[in-house]
Amino acid sequence: MDQEKIWSHISRRMSEEGTEDDVQQVEKWVSEKPSNRKVYVRLQEMWNFNQTDEGSHSSLFESVKRRIAVYESKPISLLSRIHPLLKIAALLAVILISNFFVYQYMYNSTAKLVTWQEVEVPRGNRMKLILPDKSSVWLNNETHFKYASDFSSGNRVIELSGEAYFEIHHDATHPFIVKIGEQRINVLGSRFSVNAYPENRVVETSLISGSVEFETGNPINGQSKFLLEPGYRLLYDKENNQITKEKILSSYYEYWEKGVYAFKDESFESLSVKIKRIFNIEIVFEDNFLKSKTYTGTTNINDNIYVFMEAIRRTSVEPIEYNFTKNKIIVKLKNKRKAMS
């Protein structure tokens, strides 16, 4: 079953707004494989746990919900500007985050209960999260974010797979640590972002203000810690174990604060990966030659994908054309002659 549909069915059933069809579809999905049943049972347990009638838990749950902001998913169809956010995406976020606060609230013993809280952001979405230490984090598409339930008591450690923008609350005695596999970023107080999707060869750390220290898993020429200056980004090549630094665009932060992505001399292939995550639509190259063509410009996450593709078409040196088919855009040279440079 289509993921969007099953999440909607589950969301309506849990919120007691479901129809008979919702009930049947959920039961069918749960019976398809054991992993589906595990997911549903866990969601049900957490949802029921947070629906307690105790006023203290209820107010806590409402407080958590007020801390969460989720951007709407981006359109796939050219006929619709904004596609409704999957209800279950918000539900999952509320359940997972609130679970952390409930554990903290209920803790009243000498034995400390420490659990890992996880947040998954689906493709085509962004989420803003306020951590217990008042730090804020923007999580981008297809990002997995994880932190411990004792986070606010001095253990300011998170694990990241994907892309995130941080505004870290300063605490000189408790550095904020971002773990990315074998690499880690040590922070005292900063505004910075990390791009660390598992499939990417390079881990990018961009710093707007403050100070961060990037630590590699393997030393490079005897050095494993590298300081980053504001206005620069550090690129760590995981395969070659190499570090490079370069200046970031002055408009860099606007992507996180305003939803505007600025790019300069970026390959069409690289842009296609970002477009897939932002607009939830795949760009397929019929002519591989086009992958290496570079472009400079901006795109807004609230724009229709058609706006982006038209900008590419009009500015392309080599005339191109494109066609939409389901969740894909087929791009090819308008003239079948193959340029070699």
C-alpha cells in the first residue's frame, strides 16, 4: 500500500476519527509482515501512554506539541501548489518527542532511566525541534535524529544521519556534541549546519557564528581535530580521509530561516539529489551528459517544482526539455546531437 495512504489511515484510527475503511486498511497492513505489526503496536503503546487522563501528563503533552513545528510537504503535481502534510508525520514527532518529557517527568527514584529518543523526518518535509537545553534544531528531509533522555542533565550528545541546522544554547561546562558515525563535532555555542547523509561521500559542516571543532575518526597527517571559522564550511571525504575548507555563500543561512536554497556552480546531478528530498520527485537523466552541467541560482521550498525546472531550462546553455511522469521528471537534450564539452 502507498505509504502516504497507510499513514493517513493509521492517524485517523488512532485519533478515533477513522472510518470502517480506515480500520480495514490498517488491519490489512499490519497483517502483511511482522515489522508492520511492531511499528503499529509501538505507536499504539506510545499514543495510549500519552492519552492518560492525569492532568499533569495532559498538560505536559500539550506543552510538547507547542514546541514542535513541521513544514508542509512539497507538491508533486503541477496542479497543486501545496500537498497536505501526512498526519502521521506530525503524530510520530509528537509521540516520540513527548515520550522524552514524560520519562523525565515520571522519574522519581535513585535509579536513572535513560532511553534514546528518535525522530524521523520523511522526504519532502522539514521539522523544527526545541531541545531540553533550549537549543533549536531544524531537521531536513530524510533525516534521522537521536538523543538520550538524560540530555538536559549534562549529556548534550546527539546522533545525526541526514541534514540539520543548529542554534546551540551556550553552556561552557557541557559542550554540545554531534555524532556522525566515527566523526563528531564539538560545540560550545554556535549557529551551524551539518550535511551527513549516509549515501554521501562527503560530510559537510558549515559555520555561521561561534566555534565548532570537527573530529575525524582517523587522524589526518597526525591530526584528528580541526577548528572551523565562521563563514566557512569544512568538507570531510570519508573515502579518502581528507579535509578541505571553503567559504560559504553569504545567503547560506536563508535556506533554514526562509526556505531559500542558494547554489553556485553546482552540477545538475547534485541539484537533482536535493530536489528529490525537497520536492519528493526524482529527476532522471536520459542524456548523462547533462549531469555534469553546472548552474547558479536560488530556489524556494514553497515554489512548485515547475518553477525550478523552467529556470533550469531557460538558463541552460545546451537546450533541454523535460517531461513529468508520475513521481519523476525525465530530462534530455532538446537536440539529439551530443555535446562533448
